[in-house]
Amino acid sequence: MAELHPKLVVRGADAAIAFYEKAFGAVLTQRYTVGESVVFAELELLGGVMTLKDEDGTDRSPATLGGPGVVVEVTADDPDEVVSRAVDAGAEVRFPVADQPYGARGGRVRDPFGHEWLIQTAPTMTPEETQRAIDEAYG
């Protein structure tokens, strides 16, 4: 069996952990340090597992790189509530929650550490309907 877990590189891992606890109800399950630097932390959140670490000479955060390299996509029953909690915890709205042409309701936030999160309901259309709706909306 294989599992996929995103690992976020941040500037300020302990502050990031506190943010994810407040914004997404994360539970810290593991945390390891070398000196003052968090080299590994595991969080359970939103039905999955995510890890994070402080940036170092090998791995750099969005703050250092000038933007995120990935978007974390979360399927939620109530994206309005999840986005509201994230904003209350310090996230910035990139795209407000709205009904999307591909049959989902969602929005996008940037957390205080530069990572972006797309939070939406599961799409309700077939793949063919989704492609047609995307073509009509964006094509």
C-alpha cells in the first residue's frame, strides 16, 4: 500500500502548526527538531495527514521562493465555513467562495506562510459535463 502526504516547507514551523490547528482543526501527532529548527511535524487535518518542516539550505518556503509551487486542494462539505475559519486564523482570500461552473462550490486562500489552499465541495458533474462547462466558462 502507498499513501500520499503533502509536506509543506515553511518559515516558522511552530507558528504554522498553530495556524493549521486554528484554521483547519489540525492535530499535531509528531514533532522533531534539530536545535531550534522543526525538521518534521505531522498533522492530522481535514480527513488526511500532512507534514511540514522549517525551511533550510535544501528546502525553501514560498516566502523565500516568491510564491507557492503547489496548491493544496481540500474537498469539504462546507467550504464557506472552512474558508471563514482560515481567514479568521489569518489566511488571505485569493478567490472568494462561489459556485463554480464545473459543479463545485469553492474558494481559495493563501495561508500566512505562502501556501495556497483550494477548498471546495466535490464536483457534481460527470467528467464530460465538467469539460463542457469549463470550455463554456473559460474557453
